[in-house]
Amino acid sequence: MKQFIAFFTKEFLHVFRDRKTLLLLFGLPVVQIVLFGFALSNEIKNSKIVIFDYAKDATSRKIIEKLEVSKSFEIEKNITRVEDIDKSFRAENIKLAIVFPANFGEDLVHLKNASVQIIADASDPNTANTLTSYATNVIMSYQKEMMQTRNIPYSINTEMRMLYNPELKGTTNFVPGVMALVMLLICVLMTSVSIVREKENGTMEVLLVSPFNPFLVVISKAIPYLILSLFNLIVILVLSVYLLDMPINGNIFLLFAESALLILAALSLGLLISTLTNSQQEAMLFSLMGMLLPTMMLTGFMFPLENMPVPLQVISNIVPSKWYYIIVKSIMIKGLGFSAIWKETLILAGMTALLLTISIRKFNIRLE
Amino acid sequence: MENEVVIKTENLTKAFGDFIAANAITFDVYKGEIFGFLGANGAGKTTAMRMLCGLSTPTSGKANIAGFDIWTQTEEIKKHIGYMSQKFSLYEDLTVRENIRFFGGIYGLKGKEIRQKGDAIIKKLGLENEAKKLVKSLPLGWKQKLAFSIAIFHEPKIVFLDEPTGGVDPVTRRQFWDLIYEASERGITVFVTTHYMDEAEYCNRISMMVDGVIKALDSPKKLKENYGVETMDEVFYELARGAQRKAD
């Protein structure tokens, strides 16, 4: 235990002596939270939607047909109960629900006026915005056709409801992304660099000659960075709650537990990189190329994954932060519990276990 | 000098694929001895030393360090040896005192003991004014002396020094050797590799390694007599001339 304390003290001294790194560590989350306010939007294809058709008449069927033909949408199923709307949003990857009220066609013919409700999953505001306007366009084009053929001023109102994020705040989208990014940066980069630095300086040899267990060397190197990144997590959450007015709807302990899982994955990856490289530059390059870029590009928080070519979408599945991003969005924004995210958690846990096993196997106790 | 053997190797061999870095090394080192381990670059010195420290697993052969077997008792060995690597082995971004505290800590020394012994070291090296300064601000000679003092901080039976005085001026080197003599008088065995032949003269006994094999092992005086030469330089030249391997 005394040995551990000596080691922790030393690691913290390293971190606090290096002002530039310190600034990077604690400045980065703040800068990113502020910077990533401008998320990007893009065209979206084949989004899954559900149809809730009370009317079941010719008019509603025609509109549904049009939606079906549109490249933007893929009708997942028709539902018949109100509760199913919420259920399908939570359980499946449904982006949009379109509700036709009873007597939709009759209202339109007799009153010349009818309403359609469009409900969107706004936890990703860009997607939600784009999809609702696509859907509105489809309905409007039908309305136009009708007006042309019959020459009567029909009008269909579209009512929109943004679920989970009624004000369409962009922050809800990038905060989970920044969390993943910052934690990966600190854990992967800092762990690998700090281990490789010991190799480079020759101090690793001295540590390995000492009776201090080599695995403990690694563990006691990882723990300070774990603490630092948890601290950063708190900073990000505080910033987003008080500065960006972003709520944390779900269980905060679950959020921290899932974050710890990602941190563990990142630490194992950092360890793996440190065993594969021999200089700090190499370790840094590996960490940036291997972790930061995929996290920025393939997590879905900067560019919607739905728009990417299929090969990239497939590759995105092996990026741990993608799953973390989904998990955090579900907990923070949708306020879902563990039962809703157990699959993603399982995938993330599997990845962590795999990374940890590989990196421990690869870690050389003896310097050859 | 007592006759207690603290390092005993028998046919210790390390091969990297086809390349045999250290070939059937056999020698004894006695307690309190200053044992010089000489050889050209690439002769296998560092490989041999790393096996003795437990940094590298031998391919075959036997060795006993401080009474413990190199194959089965590496953890025990680690408690009883000190090591100073070729590269400067302290943390540059920590202060003198923090380095002492850290290394004392990982050897499991008690806080009070670390403070007392640390003060003694700082006083002996004349570093009172530098104790709270970062190690990187110290001149190289002081750093090396500090590194050595820290390597024997936990009173090991044997201390391994891998080219400890590289790049240090002759005066500082002399002072460094005073520290080595002092440690040796306290009964710490010093196992040192070096390139400097004047340093070789300071050793009680030296071994000369050529192409992974120990070619000669005796006191500097005897070696000079055996080869009929005046200086250690010439002994080294005589032996290293036959080397097949290129220096790295």
C-alpha cells in the first residue's frame, strides 16, 4: 500500500508539473463544449418510421404510400395503440412516428382541412429536424396533387412534436460526444504516453528491477488518469447543466458506471499502444490516429452515421465510443434505464474485456 | 575481502533467434567486491547484466544472485539488488527529495527512514540548497551521484551499474568512484560495466567479454602481467582485436 501511495504521488506530481498538459487536460473539455455548439446537418436516408393510422381510409393510405416510396423513409410497421408510439421509440431505432387521426379523409373532404401529427425523436436534433421537414414535404406534395386534380382548396396541417428534446437543442447532441472524446483523449493518450515516457527515459528498467510488481506499475499509472477523467466528466456535466441548460434525465450513477466502462476500455487501449510503441511521438500518433479520429468521425456526434457509406457504418461498430455515445444519449437525454441500454452496455463491456486481455497479454514484464 | 559468493553464474546463455548475445557465461563475484564488466559495444555486457537483474530471461544456464535462484526467485532477487541504468534513471520533473521519497517508497521503506536517510544523502552530496529543485536543473555529475545514492538507498546486497559515468568529466568521475568505494566498504557488492579503462583499474577484478564470451577474468594487475602490457587499454585492445562482431 505504501508503495502504491508513493507511486500515485509521483504520477500526480508528473501531471501537475507539466503545465501544458494540465492546461490541455482541463481546458479541452471546456473549449470543446463551447466549440461543438455548431453541429452539422445533412441529408438522411432510409430512416425507420412507424405509422399510426386511426383513419384507415383512402387518403391516409395514399399518403402512406407516398412516404413508402420516398427514399428518406422506411416504414418499420403500423401500430394500433397509443402506448406503442413511445415503446417503439424506446425499443427500436425509430426516428419518426406519423399519426393520422380518425376521420382524416372525411375531414379533408368535408371540412377541407385535416391534421397529421408528426412525432420525432429529437435526442438527435439535426436528424429530427431534417426528417420532419421531409415528412412535411411529402404530405404537402400530396396536398398539391389533390388541389390540382379537384381544384378545391384542401389543406392538411402537420403538427410536430419533438420527443425528448422539445427545444431542439444542439447541445444534447454533442455533449455526449465531447464526453466520449475527452475521456478517450485523457485515458488513451495520457496512459500510453506516460508509460512510453518511462521506457524512453530508462526509468522503466529501474521500476522493473525494483520489487514493485510490473502489473502494479501499470495499474498505478492508470488510476491517476481514471481519477482525472472522472473529474473531467464532472466538469463537463456541470458545464452542460448550468451553462447549456441541458438536463440529465436519467440516473446519474448509471451514467458514471457506463463512463467507467469506457474509461476502462480506453485505459486498456492506452496500455496496448504503450506496449506497441517505443517513443512518445509514436504513442501520440497511434492514439490520435487510432482513437481520436474514429471517435470524431464514426461516433455519430459530428456526422450522422446514417449518411455514411455502408462500409464506414460497419466499421463504426468497432469504435467503442459509438456505443458509449448511444448509451449516454439514452441516459442523459431520453432518461432511459439500464433495461434500455443493456445491449450496448454488453457490447462495450465485451470490447473492454477484449482490449484488456490483449493488452495484458502483450505487456512485457521483462524488457527484451 | 570475504569469500562469500554473491553472484554465481554457470553457463548462462541468452540467444535472440540465431544470435547468441551471451554464450555460456560462468563466473563468481564475492561479497563487497567491485567487479568490472568490460567489453566492446555489442559484446553482450548489457544482455548479461539484464539477465542478472531479472530484466531478461536467460535461454539456458544457471545463476544465483544474493543467494536466490534466477529462474525461480526473481521477486526475492529484486529486493536485494539495486540498479542504475545506462540512461539517466531519475525523474527529471521531480525534485531531489521527491525522487528519494518515490524510490524509497517503492522499495517499501518507512516514511521516517526515508526522511532520515534522505537527509543524510542530501547532506553527503552537498545538495542542501538543491533539495527542492527539479532534478533536471542539476548538472549531470550531481545527477549521476544522486542516482547512485538512490540505487543503494535500500541497502541492497548487490548494485548493478550500467555504464554509470558516461559523459561525466574526470573529476566528477573520481568523486563518483569515491561513492562506489564507500559502498563496497559497507559490504555492498558493486557490479559495474564501463568503457573507461582508467575506471577498470579501480575495480578489484574485471572480466573481459568478447563476442558474447568471457575471454579473461582477473585483477587488473594480473591481466596486465598475463598479456605483458603496461596499461588496461592495451589489454582491452589485445582481447577486442579478435572480435568478429561489429560494434553497434
